[in-house]
Amino acid sequence: MRLVQQPVPESRDKKRLLRQIWALERRAPALRKPLHFLLRDRWFIVRLPIALMLVLGGLLSILPFLGLWMLPLGLLLLAVDVPILRPAVSSSVIRMRRWLAQRFRRKHR
């Protein structure tokens, strides 16, 4: 008898997070290739250190090269692998997207 490994079903939170990442890709097409590269399942070993470095760089945003932009990107990548972060990060991305949409609507009136 041959055992076939069944794929692990993705949780609801992970699906929600991935939908938000795909929505960000649609808004910023330049992110598409790097995100697809980093979001592959086997790239966990690369994704985790990059995410931690981005979070650390975001916390050190007072330095000239490092900026606050690094913190949300690092948390986004970290949430792919850390299930406890997924609900908070995905809801933050949703709020950010809604806030930006409102700002753009006001600006273009």
C-alpha cells in the first residue's frame, strides 16, 4: 500500500492574508515577481530571515537608509509563516487599503 501525502488545507486566515497580498500586487505590479518568488512554500528558509530583517529595519527607521516602510512589509511576510499574526496583519492591510482608497477619492474630487 502506497501512502500519498495529502496537501495541508490552508486555513481561513491564510487565505484571507493571501487575498490581501494579491490585491496589493494588483495595485503595485512591480511587487508581483518578488512576492511570487518569496511566497513559494519551499522558500520558508529565505522568507523568514528577510521578514525578520525588514521588521528590524523598520524598528530602526531613524537611520537614513532604513525606513518605516520596512515594518509592514516584514510583518506581511512574517504572517505567511506565523499563524498567530495572520488575522491582525490581514485586517491591517484591509484598513490600509480602505484608507488609501478614501484618500485617492478625496484627492480626485
